[in-house]
Amino acid sequence: MKKSIFILGLLFITSLSFSQAKVKQDIKATNKAENKTYDPKLFGCWKGSEMGQQQEGVNKYWVSCRFENGTSVLLFVAMYENGKVDQITENGKWWVESGKYYELHNYDGVIDVYDYQVTDQGVNFQSIELMGKKDNTYKFTDYKISD
């Protein structure tokens, strides 16, 4: 009986500490994107794809929605050569500063940084920093989805 109570108590304390860490992470992610500037040309929902750029043999397709309040939703489908398919949804925040596009991922608090250029066809992105590391190898274009 004492052992059962001890194990339940330990599980409760462990789950409490994980939820506390998640709350701190959410607060940290929220604070990073406050008082930012947003380029109205980037508002709305966009689609894009890339073939094996970030990971060989993995093709990615996405819909990205950037809202006027700086929040964003990114829906990914990743297709692997072996037939495996992953569907991923990411929530975050976005803003522009000094001609750069910033994308904060709520799930890990990491900010990706891109150069971007709006064209008649869409928005061209060139990575500067990905997953907290300098990386200028990733290029993609987002195409506006009609409202």
C-alpha cells in the first residue's frame, strides 16, 4: 500500500513538473513575439512544397496561415520514399524586422530567420538561421491561396 501511494505521488510530482516546464516554455514563446512589426503582404494563407531539400528522400507540402495579430498555423505533410506519410501541425508567431522574416515555433521556442522577397508569383524565402543554427541552404516559395 505504501509503495502504491509512493508511486502515485511520484507520478503526480513528475507530471506537475512537466506541466510547469510547458507553461514556462509557452510564456517564453509568447513574450518573444510581442510588439513586433508585420508585413501586410504576408497576411493570409499560403501553400508551398519542397523536394528533398531539408531531408533527402522526403518531400514536404504545406499550408501556412499568417494572421494580422502575429500568430501563425503551419500544416505539413511529409512524404518519405518508403511510403510513410507524416502530418504535422505547428502553431507559432511571425514578424518582420530589418527586412527579415522571423518564425517562432511554439512547441520548442526556436526562431527561424529568413530573407524574403514578395513577387507577383508569391514570396521567396532564403534561410539565414534554422533550428537555432546558421543555415543559408534552404530556399522555398510560398504561393498565395485565394481568399
